[in-house]
Amino acid sequence: MKTNRTKALLVLADGTVFEGRSFGADLETVGEVVFNTSMTGYQEILTDPSYKGQIVAMTYSQIGNYGVNSEDIESCAPNVEGFIAREFFDFPSNWRSQKDLAQYLKENNKVGIDDIDTRALTRHIRDHGVQMGIISTTDLDAESLLAKVRSHPGISAFDLVKEVTTKEPYKWTQPLWELETGARGKGQGARIENKDNSQLKVVVYDFGVKMNIMRHLFNAGFDITVVPAQTPAEEALNMNPDGIVLSNGPGDPQTVTYAIDAAKKLFGKKPILGICLGHQILGLALGGTTYKLKFGHHGGNHPVMDLSTGEVEITSQNHNYCVDINSLHGQVELTHKNLYDGTEEGMRHKDLPIISVQHHPEAGPGPNDSGYIFKRFREMIEKC
């Protein structure tokens, strides 16, 4: 049974207006509007810190039908600025559901809007590119909202990493979810240990790290210390790790200058794995350039080829920027390529123990085809 909900407007910076109904908090929010093609996993998407500064439209039509729970999260709270659906369900049915999506958004002061023609919105973004948008339940004057969104400088004007990174270092000890135990944290999973039963130590730079990255690292046999994004390289090296992970995160990589500087100082000192934003930061630290995609890659169904094996994997993606491999002038080799548009998806340094991928090998949501990246990282460390 549908409850009565108030009117809401979505206005894009080019003047396109969509009228719908609100769910979640009653407020006004501005963000860069992107679409995600995943058919499930809206809770993981909402809590992915990489979406800070963005309003996410789901292309799958029915959202909220299985509710939310305390386990399927990628950070402690939703990071999206707003959420768009074709049809929101306020009567979830799932044995793991603890509350409905609207309640979850309201508790976290996030606004959702449905009754939107998400097919038309997706095609508009695809044809005209990502742009800023505004959702409002409080101001329903389209001209007023257009003026507000056009006055916004855009998310590239901000360092969004500082808003999502941890404030203090901490240890991570939670494994991947296990079907047999029914919940995370109750078992060790397929955890790998060294021959002497010791664990390899890794420092994870938190630029907006997803929990599933750390769960995969834990199961791959790592002792994990997570540090704030602005941690100096010297401080990370003093922890005497066996490897360094540069995590995913939101926004334009060129704004995260302190991370680029830290990466330069880590080169040649420790093996490094970069994921998504971490991949882009490595590219910039090596002297390369990044470029912005027209509408980004967001979803759980993107085909990527591992050029070392020729195998095609279906991947989880969430990025608006790519590294221009040619700008690195032969320092690296391309290891992965997106089969949708041919864009760069991974690289390996020819002389240093550095690998990185643009897609998300940890999934959450999405397929697990790329999970071998964590094993590959471990093998690179062991060889060093």
C-alpha cells in the first residue's frame, strides 16, 4: 500500500525539470546527477563514499522492495546527496530487512524522489553528459531552483575526500560475509596466512574506502591499518607495512594534492595497490593526466578485459574520471580495458611494484569476477 507523499522537483542545470514525489527527508539538496545501472544493491550504493557530492538515479525500476539492514553497508551512513527512483516501495519484503528505505533516508537526513521517468533522465544524461542538479521538497518553483543550481560551482571545486575520510587511524578485522554463518564477523572465511602463520601488514589510505575492500584484504590474509587521507608518507612508512593500498573515493583526483604528494614519496618504498580514485592518484603522481568521462561508469555490469589473460570479467564500476595511459610515456603497461568504450581500466608499473585498477574488484554491489586483484596484490608483495 502506497502512502501519501509530498511533491518534489528535480531540476537540472540545463533547465530540464522532472516532477515527482518525495521519500526520505524533506529538504533541498544539490549534486552532480549520475545514473547507476545496477539491478540490486541500492543500500551499498547509497553508502559508497565515492558518491559524495552526487545525486544518484537508479535505472532499475523498483527500488526499496527488500528494505535495508545493518550489514549491507559500505560506510556508516549514506553519502549520496540525493536519490532518484522510478518507483519506490515502502512495503519491503525480505527476511533480512530491518526497516524501509524511506525511514533509513529520513534518519540520515537524505532526500529521495520517485515517480520520475528514469529512462528519460538516463538518456538525457547519456546524450548531454553529467551535470549539476537540485532536488527540493521545500521550494517548488522551478525557476528559483534553476537559479540555485546554476550558482553552484560544481563538485570539482571541492576536496570531497576530506569530508569522507576517517579522522583517526584504526584496525580492521571483519571478514567477508559467509552464507553458512549468515552474517559478517562470525568466521574467518577463506583467510590466507603466511607459512609461519603471520599476516602481511598493509596500510590503507582512506580516501573514502568501501568496507568490502577491507573485507577482501582481511580474507586475503592482511593485517589492516586504515589511516586518514592526509597521513604523510613518512608516517605510513613508520608503521612498517608490507604494502600500501590507495582506496576509492569521491570527486576530481586533481583536488587531492596531498595524496598525490604522498604517493610520490611511497614509490619504490613499498608495493602499492590503487583502486578507482587511488588508481587516478597514482596516475597523477607518476606525472600523467586524468580526464573526465561524459557520463561516467556507474553500475555492476561493465565488461572489462584482463589483457594479461585475455579473459573478460563483468565488473562493478563507479567513476567519472580516467587516467590517460599515454600521458605516462611508457612508464606503465595497460592491464585492463573497458569493452564498452575502450577506456583504461588498469595499469602495472614496468619497474616498480605498483598495480592499480579503475573498476571495483571488491564489488559491493556487483559480481565477484575481479576479486583476484587482491590475491595478485598479495603475490606481488610476497615476490618483493
